[in-house]
Amino acid sequence: MKKAVLYYFSGTGNTELVAEMVKEDLTGLGYRVDLLRMEDILKSGKKADPLDYDLVGIGCQVIGYAAPNLVYDFLKLLPRAEGKEAFIFRTAGGVHPVNYNASKSMIRRLKRKGYAVFHERIFSIGSNWITKFDEGVMVELYEATKKKVKLMCEEIVRGEKRILKTQLGRKVLMEAAGAVFPPLMKTVGRDLKVSEACTHCGLCIKNCPAANIFEKNGKIRFKWSCNSCLRCVYSCPKKAVHFKTLTFFPVKGGYNIKKLLEKRVPTPNTAGVVPRFFKEYLENDAL
């Protein structure tokens, strides 16, 4: 039996859902699949060991037109693996050419270590930044994503190549954005604060994937290694974590995709936001 390993980073749940879909579908296609969180490997200090696998999958969200800094830290741990087949799956608030260049830096780093990246795809379930999609829309995006993940896994097993491309002008612009944003994202945590509602439960400290949050002299503080994943903002049971100036970053009402899917809202609500790519994403399997 062939073996696959899926390394993923998920801030607030979207990428984790997709990673679980990929595992289920590859298992159904005859693979034994191990699903591993990048942050767990980084925190443990152990080296990632993909050499015993036939296939390597790398999954994460699109942040700042690039990858979260944690992902780049993880890629540094990967050993050389000449000719090892690899694929990339991403989640984003929008499936649009503006995000097609977001994996290029990851692909280059993997290729320098000998990995043969032959397939990549972007999926969307919801947006946890700035604009919150209608709940019914997110449910339909989730269902469409399940179908697209199945198609991706079938293509991967067949060895089909799929590398996203964009026009030269957009490529140059987004390459520049992808170089500028990752270091800027590290500073986002410095704009966070906690209100008097904080009970010092320690959940934000425990759950921060980058160990960017700590407590000193009875106060919750933030360092310079933020991934801008907003996990601390959305998971605080007292809603005590806030931005000082970047108040537009979190979506109104919070974000918890797994709880939403448990509600199973049936259809889009016209009172909510319907993204421009929504209809095509549902109807076009190639998107």
C-alpha cells in the first residue's frame, strides 16, 4: 500500500477541514495517510520525516498573498528528498487569480530541496478576514469544496500536473506583495490587546501556533512572531482579545466554521455577503 503524509497549518479551521477531506479521499483511493499539524512538529522540536512516504502534501491558508511565516519555518525542517512527489493545497477567502501566485515561494523552497511539486489547488469555504460571507454561502462553498477535493485527489493519483499560473503583470505584482507581506504579518500581534473581560485562562497562550503570546506581571502580552491567523481573537471564550487600530481585520460576529457547519444553514441569505466567485466556484470544477 502506498503511503502519503499531509502536513498542514490551519488558523481557524478551514484548512483543517480540507486536510481531513484530502485524507479521506486519498484513503479511499488506496493510500495510507498520516495527517500532521506543522505547529505540533515545530513545537516538539522534532524533524519532519517525509522520506518514508510516496507522496507529500502541504496545506495552509493564503495570508498576505503568500504563506504564513510558520509554514516557511516548517519548510526549513524538511530534509532533502530528490524527486519526492509533492502537492500543495491552500484555502483562501477568494479563489481568484490574485491568489494564484501565493504558493510560488513555497514551491521554490520545496524544489530547492528536491521535491517534485506537480499539483496545487486553492479552495474556499469562508473568509475570516474583514468580510464575513453569508452563512448559507459558506455551507455551499464547503459542499463544493468536498467535490473539488475529491477531483484533486483523483488527479493527483493519476499524476496529472496542475500548477496555477497568471498573467505576467499580475505575477510580478503579486511576487512583490508575497515578499513584502510575510514580514509585515509578524507585526500584527503587536496591535493586539486584551480587555478587562480577560480571565487569564491561558487559552490564547496555549493555542497560539507561533508561541507569540505570553503573560508577564499579570498581563497578557504579544511578541513579534504573529502569523495573523486570528485564532486567539476568535477562540477567546470571553471575546477579550482585540485589535487596537486594525479593528477591521476580524469579521463581525466572530468566526467558527465547524460550529456553522453543525447548524447546516440551508441556503444563502440575501442579507449576507455573497462573494463574486461564488457561482463560478459552484459550477466550474476546474476552478
